[in-house]
Amino acid sequence: MVRTGTIQQLIDVLNDAFTSLNVNVADDALEDIAITVHKAMSVEARHFHTPDHVLGLVDCSNPTQSLAALFHDIVYYQVDRGFSPEVQRIVSPYIREEDSELYIIDPPPVGDHCFQIALRIFGFTPGQRLSPNTGLNEFLSTLVMYNKMNGLLPDAELLKIIVYIEGTIPFRGQNAAGQGPFEIQRTRMVEVCREYQIPLSSHEINDIIRGAVLFANKDVENFSEEDPASFLDNTWKLLQETNIALRPGGFYSIREYRQALQKMHAFLMVLNPGVVLHRYRGTPPKAEYERRLQFTRQNVMTARQYLGLKLLTQGVLEALAEITGGNAPVSLFMGDVQKEDETEKRLEDYLPDIGTPASIDPSSRLYCLLHSGRAGQSDFDLKNSPLTLFIYKSLGDEKSQAGLANAQEMFAGRMSPLDFLQSIDTPVVGAIAQAAAFMAPTRSDRLMAFLHEIGGPFSFENNHTHPKGNHV
């Protein structure tokens, strides 16, 4: 099979979906929609929510899902830092901006029944503030979808797509009455169909919601990956997507990288794995749901541990930077992510070789992630984590957890960088400071002074060169 370009793939998806729905759409309209989707989702900021992501959600047997897939992430306000000119033109009649916040316009446009339907399906009201965490992007993506599809599809099909897109609002649990988001959606759909005379039976409504559940679960299926390395690979794409400093060509410091890790770690620490996937009236089957839920729990737990250790590592580097002149580029201390050749060194090349203590299982998911790395290579970070693995093997689980707690105290300004470093085992901090002295000659004298202060320099067999002539 000949692989076509992304825009042509989008056109093919649209054409197949419309054909399945027995709708004839002119070629110029197909092209216009495909270009709109491609342009909105191919901006430089996008690393996960890209055309490849939406194409991966297409279901040739379900035209509603295919059309919802193309539009559900077309707006990503906080990542794109606003709207493209075309999206701005489409959504501006429905929103107002005040103090960098977006609100639904009040009063709403008269006679725009699809906008009214979207409000009802999302449970929104005129004048309401739109939040990225509660449906801002999904709601505005719905409005773009309607603008492009109005007149091409009947109201019943447009309603289905709206329900599918609303279903992708993530991480929602039950309300005070014990109803999940899709049970709540059923009530909304029944009311909308009755009020707007959309001919959908109770059985059809249930089938639509089942389809929306499967679509929503597929949208977050990376959480239920069987391999945690694949889950964390997508997590790293989201890190780059949601943190400007980490984007290609960007300059990022130790503190900026730490802040990015800290935000993701904080999110995962409060995330209830039970609200990631959904089930509605037997869909998906219980055995499949339970299996995927178990993988989700494992991935979230592993990611918490992994990010916690990475945060501890950044805490050590940040503290060493602070006591020797202040915040600095990560590459000053660590070296470049991509080596020019084999002679180029990174910090881990100057660390001592240490064995794995009996208390740490080298076959564990956490150890394998640190040693072998995430599933894919990132252009802003190493795939594996040799410095973090060194710290983990040196400290073990209990001391690593205590170190992370102290690092969080330092990040919050409640502990000084020096006190934090002194709370970590001296040989571990000494080895890292000594390796950093090799890497950062402009900080070498101050790093060596710190080493003398804590009882160093230290002698390690695998270090054969010395910073600025100092014998270590």
C-alpha cells in the first residue's frame, strides 16, 4: 500500500466517513476540512496532540468516531497559546476574554440551535468561565466541528459527534449522587432530543453513549499500556508540549526542567487511576475494563516513583548549581543530550561504577525504566536515566523517598540548598559534585571547595582525569 501524505490521509478519513453515512460532500469541502485540521494540529507546540494522534483514533467501522477523532483536539488553548486565525474567527462569536480568562458569551446568539445543543450536552451555561480542566478545549473544538460540518450532516449525526467529543473531557469521577459522566450524559441527551425533536430512541441513545465511552477510553489508552516505558514515552511528549522551555531549540535550565517534572509529578500524585477509564452499562466488557484498569494503576504508580526519583536528581543538581553561582543550563552540568562523537563526555561518564544492592530488584519496572529507558528517544532528554539510577542504587527506596521529601522542602523555600545537600549521604553528593566539576569548569573551583567542606575530594577508580588540575 502506498502511504500518502497526512492531509490526504485526513481527506480519506473524511471521505470514508461521509460515504458510510450516505452523504455526498464536494472535494473542495473535504480538502478545506482536512487542511483546517492539519494546520491546527501541526503547530510547533504540538508533540502528542498531533495529526498522528487523531488518525490513531479513527475507526473505519464507526464514522461518528472518525469524525469526532479529527476534531476533538483541534483546539488546545493553553498549549497553542491562543487560537489560529481560522479558529479565532469561528469561536469568537461565542466567547469573550477577560483578564486572560475565557467566558461563554452572555446572552448567547439567538437562533443558533447547535450552540444551544452544545451548551446542553456539555452542561455549560452562558457567562460561565471555561477552564482547560473541565472542557474548554473540547467545547471550543465542538464549535469548530459544527462550523465545518453544519449543512453537511443531519442534526442527529451532529449530536452524536458532540457527545463523542464531550466524552473526551478527561479524569471525571462520579457526582454527589453517584452518577458517572456518561450516565449524566444520557439524561442530557434525552432532554436535548425531546426539546429539539431529534429522532433518537432510548436504545439508540444508549448505543451512542457506549460508542462515546469506547472513544474516550481509546483517547487515553496510553494510560493502560502494558509497557510502562510506552506510557512514559507519551508522558515525556506531554512534558515537552506543555512546557515552552523544553520545546525544540529551546533553552532550558535545571530549574525549568525541575519545574516541568514537578508539575507532572504533582498531577500524577493526585490523579485517581479509577477516573481515567470509563464503563457504561456493560461497555467495555468487565474483564477487559478490569485488565486495563490494572495496567492504568500500575503505570500511574510507576510514573509517580520514576518522576519522584527524577525530581530528587534535579534537586541535587539544582542545589549544586545554587551554591556555586546560581541556576544554570542543564547541559552545563550534564552535557549535551546528543553527543557529537564518542569522545564527548556527559556527567554520568565521571560517576563511579557501583553495584546494585540486594534491596533493589534489577528486574523491577522502575529499575528497567531507569536503566534501559522510555520507549522512545526525546530530543530534549536522554531516553534512560544514568544519574538517577546512580542515586537510586546508592540510596535505595527509603532514603530516596526521604531525599525527595527534602527536595520538595527546598523547592518550596523551606530548606536551603546547602542543608538539602547535607541531608543526602555524603559519598553520593560528593560523587555527583565531583563529576559536575569535570563537566562545568566555570564552577569547578566552587564545586571543589564544597567537596573539601564535606570531607572530600573522593577517590574513585573509574575517574582518570581531573578538573582544572585538581587531584581527586
